[in-house]
Amino acid sequence: MLQHSFSFLCELVADNRKEWFDAHRDQYLQARQEYHHFIDLLIGEIKKFDPSIGHVTANDCVFRIYRDVRFSADKTPYKNHFGAYIAQGGRKSILCGYYFHLEPAGSGYLNHSLWAGGLHAPDAPTLKAVRTDIYENIDEYKDIIYHKDFAGGFKWFAGNPVKTVPKGFPKDFADMDLIKPRDFSFYENIDEALLKSDRLVEKSIDTFKKMLPYNQFVNRAILYHREMEA
């Protein structure tokens, strides 16, 4: 299903230079078109169970392949992956959404293709709002993250937890480890063989549906905080 996109990335990993990219621009455009078409298919299916994503398209959700190397020691000009964040507002959304990451195994970024969800790198007010909602609704939160459909498939990103009790929370809170992370995102790796299968859309949607309760829980906190700040 994503044969051209994946093949292009494999070749790019092997020769990530502007000269190579310019010489293979037609191949890139074909890969990009295939990936965008796939993301548009996902958006259409996600809307059926989560209409909150709104009227986004692949153009709103897919990240650019060009790296910003101005402040990086790594001057490699292109990303070795395609990524799309499907959420209200597209790739710049502050809300939880659905992320599809296409990357050849062992190529140095995330080192794998994957599905991801949850909340990545929130700002301080958003982080406080989410931690507060978890604290105030801990049983509901635990029901979500310990449900077999969630816990049985997803792994948490590192989360960079704080070492001490987050400011404003009681030290004797029994589930302190659940509010210590600075990042509340999770993922499931995609088997490389599935990328070439006609079942990729179906399997992706099945996986994204399992993220829905978590995304709804966290988005409730974010939207409530924004409403209070308005």
C-alpha cells in the first residue's frame, strides 16, 4: 500500500544529500503523493468514529520532509521518514490526535514505522491541566490505560518524568507516577510486511479506535483549560 513511499525512504537513508534528492525528485513526488493519498483515506475513516478532528486533509496533517538544520549539529538535509498528525487543526494541533509514522527500521530517528497517539510535549499550562484532570479523575484514567485494548498493545514513550512531586499536587497521592510525565504519548510498532498489505488502512483504523478513549479524556482537559483562559 505504501510501497513507493517506503522504497523512496530506504534509498534516501542510504544517500541523504541534496544532490541525490534533486536527481530523484520525481520519485519523491510519487512517494509523497502515495503517502498523502493514504493519509486522506485514514482521515475519512477516522471521521466516522471521531468527528472532532474536523475538516482536515493530508495537506494539513503531513509534516514537511525538509529538516531545519540551523541549530543542529546534524546537517542532514532531509528527514528519513514521513509523518502525519491527524487532529483538529492538523499537524500543529495542541490536541491529542492520531499519528502515522513511516520509517525504515534502524534508520536512526524512531527506527521503526509506528502508530502513535496521546499528547506530545505540551506547554506548561496544558501539562498542568492534564495532570489536574488525571488527579481529579484517577479512576476513570486508570480504567482507560489499564484496559486490555490499550495496555495490551501500546507502549509509552519515555515521558521524561519529573523527579519530584509536580507543583500543586499532594505528596501522598497514591498514583503519583501517573502524573509525573512531561509527555503523555504512546505508540505501537507497525510490522514492515503490513506496509505493503491491503489491510494497512483497516489495521490502522482498528489501532486508532483503541486510542479514542485516551484522546477524549486528555482533550477534555485541554479544551476546558482553554475555555477557562478565554
